[in-house]
Amino acid sequence: MFLNQVKTPVKNAKYAHSIQYYVLFTLIAITGLRIGEALALTWDDINLKNGELTVDKTLVYPLNTQPYISTPKTQSSYRTIKLDDHTVTLLKKHRVNRNEVVLMYTNYVQPDDNTIFFQHEDKWLKTNVVREYFKEVCKRANLPVLSPHALRHSHAVHLLEAGVNIKYVSERLGHSSIKTTADTYLHVTKKIEDQAMEMYLRYVK
């Protein structure tokens, strides 16, 4: 519901032709990227042919200070994430769309550094702007007002509930250890353990 709401054009929106937010939020929902990791991405970080995304930096945007690119949160945050075909296709559309947007709106400036997500003034997309937009979409969709981190959280929950190995989930999220993943998603792992025990008992009876 949330992503469908993002995809739906808003009447009289300033940059209605842009699909940037839809692509950004879809990417986070499908990969579990942290918001800073997503905003720091350049096209050099994505191999559309192989369907892979490399995380080796993050965008830091301190309050009332200039943003800057920094190293990832932890050593384990350096990682390569597999992308599905739909997301690869969407990224290809976004690459075309952003060129169209630059031509369509006179105040939109193409960034020099090949950044994937950017503001119209040729700057990184601000994390606080993204969060505010996320809240607006939540309100339009009559959903609880959350932050973009909810998409990362949902991605992890869906993987675990689908029966994906917790070690894989931990590595995909860039957690420092499996324990971090297990502690964070204790409610999910407990549910999986209960289901596994039920399956085992049915098997041995």
C-alpha cells in the first residue's frame, strides 16, 4: 500500500514527472539498505547486468552542517547485495527518468558525481527531506507515521518469516553479528523457532 501511494502522482506536485522517491523507497524495501547507504549510492555502485549493488559508503547529514560521504557504519556494512529483476528494471527506468527530469525542469541540475538520488540543486538528497516526504506518504495512505527505517525493518522481517537463514539476513543488512540480528528481531526468530518445533513434533509422531 505504501509503495503504491508513492507511485501515484500527486496532483500539482512540483516535480510530478520524477519517479525518484518511488525508486528510492522500493530499493530500501527490497534490499534493507540504511537510508544513508541508499543516498550515497552512485551508478558505479550498481552492476545492472549482474543485478548487484555494492555498499562501501554512507551519506552523513549532520544538523545545520554540510553533508559528507563517510565509511559505512561497521566493517560488516561493506557488502554486496543481490537485486531482483524488478528492481534492476526500475533502476534502469530511473536512470532514463532523471535525465528527462533534468531536461523538463529548468532548475534541475545534473550532478557531476554520478549520484543516483539527488535534489534539484545538484546536491545529495537530504535525509530530513526524505523522512518528511515519507511521513507525508504515510498520512496520504492512512498508515501509521513512521520513518524510512521501517522499510529496512520490514525487509528483514519478511526474509525471516519466509524462512531465510538468519546468517544471510544478517549479512544482507550489514549487521555486525548474527546476535545483533537475532536480538533486533527476537519476536520473529521466536515465532520461527516455535514453528520449527511444531514441524519437528509433527514429523516424529
